[in-house]
Amino acid sequence: MGVEDKIPPGVLLTTTEAIFGWMRQTSFWPATMGLACCAIEMMAFGAPRFDAGRWGQEVFRASPRQADLMIVSGRVSHKMAPVVRQVYDQMPEPKWVISMGACASSGGMFNNYAVVQGCDHIVPVDMYVPGCPPRPDMLIDAVFKLKKGPVMHHPIGVHIAEQREAKEQAALEAVPTQEMIPYQEKKGLMR
């Protein structure tokens, strides 16, 4: 017997966060961070065959100050890592990151001194798209999963800074892939 029972029929109840989440999920503006061959598949995502414009995402932003989604597609070299981080830092809150392809997610086949072994060592990643290169429909699926999860249920108000700092700290504490096996043995995760 709450307030909901006293409201006349035809009146909808919701929260401000739910309204903001609905508005956010219907208008993604991605920033382009095409670094290698996966960028061609990312371009196809916005082309007429896959037509990201049907979901309000046809506008790829060249300015990070107008974008709320960064799609990192391709391998990230150590020389390019500060630029990726700078573009991420210039994006307004709330912001999300999709790591597209094996090279952006884990370094791919490039296990050498020049390539960062996963862009999650530079920016906090919300969604990983596997493949070499992943198809545009896989990117569409990742965007829809991102919309229904973190984007729709993102808090507003004073708790955003706390959530962002916790996310950054988790990304900084990520174990590099070269050190994963000794780390798992030490923690007793491998037998």
C-alpha cells in the first residue's frame, strides 16, 4: 500500500536516472580511434550496408569533446598510447569505451616491445569485441549490449566521480598478459 496505489491510471512512474539513461542510449556519438585494419570494419559499421544511423550513431565525431563513446579499433603502439589517453580524457562524462579486435583487446599477434598488450592498460574498457578483424555486425551487437547495460543504468549526480575513480583504479591494477601465468600460480588459480 504505497503511493503507487493512489495514483490514477495513465500516470507513469519512473526515475530521473531512467529518463537520462533512455536519452543516452538513443543518441550515441562515437569518437573515431581507428588505428589499424579493424578501422575498416568500423567504417563499414557507419556505411549504408550496416547503417548505424538507424540507431542514432551515424555521426562519428572527430572532436572528443562532442563524443561519448570511444571505439578503439586496431593495435595500440606505445607511441600512440598517450594520444589515446588524451582523447579519452578530453571526452565529457559519461563516457564509454569499446575495444574492437584482438589487437586492441590483448595485443593480438603482436607480442613485442612496440605494441601495448591491450588498450585496457591505457583506458578503462566497457566492452570487448573479439575477432581479427571483427565484423561490423559484431560491433553493432556490442553497441546494443553496451546500451542495455552500463549506459541505461548509469547513475547521475555525485556518485559519478566515485564510480569513475574506482573504474580507473581497476584498469590500472590490471595484470599484463606476460605476467598472467605467474600471477595465477601465486594466487592459486592455476593447477
